[in-house]
Amino acid sequence: MPGNKLSDLLNSQKNRELADVLGRAESIGALTATLSAALTAELSGCIVAASVKSEGILIVVARSPACAARLRFEERILLEAARKAGESVNALKVRVSHPA
């Protein structure tokens, strides 16, 4: 990439890889918001991020171990919300976020 201009590298219309990353980030953000909205106000803040693996597994990243335990009890609600958002999911895995 020695001959590329920085402005070209940061332009998602000229840089397909950047466009793909931005699209994926938007998708993760939208799914995370959808799942959070499907939960009670108390639990909605527990979700850090969410995505779907190619095998149809909904991955939810929880803010803490306590949140993760509570979110696992909401599997039916989370899977239904993901399906309503157009995702083809059949299982849920909840992970705990590592502190920054």
C-alpha cells in the first residue's frame, strides 16, 4: 500500500475492506439495540454487544458475570427479538465482557 493516499484508505467508497468493517459494526450496533429494547429496563443495560455466528448462534456479550447469568434466563426473548430483526438464530451463547 505504499502508493495509497490516506484519504483513499479512509474513504469507505474507495476502500472495500473499510466498507465491510463499517457495515459489520453497524449490524452489530443495530442488533445490540434491538435485543436491549426487547428486555426490561433493568436488563437492557446488561448487553454490551451482540452478533450472529454463521451456525445460527446468537452471541451476546454481557457487562458482568451477574448480567450474563440473568441474560441466560431471557434466552427465549433474545432469540425471538433476533428473529424479528431478520436473523436466523437457533441458539444463544452469553459471554462476559473483559474490563477495559
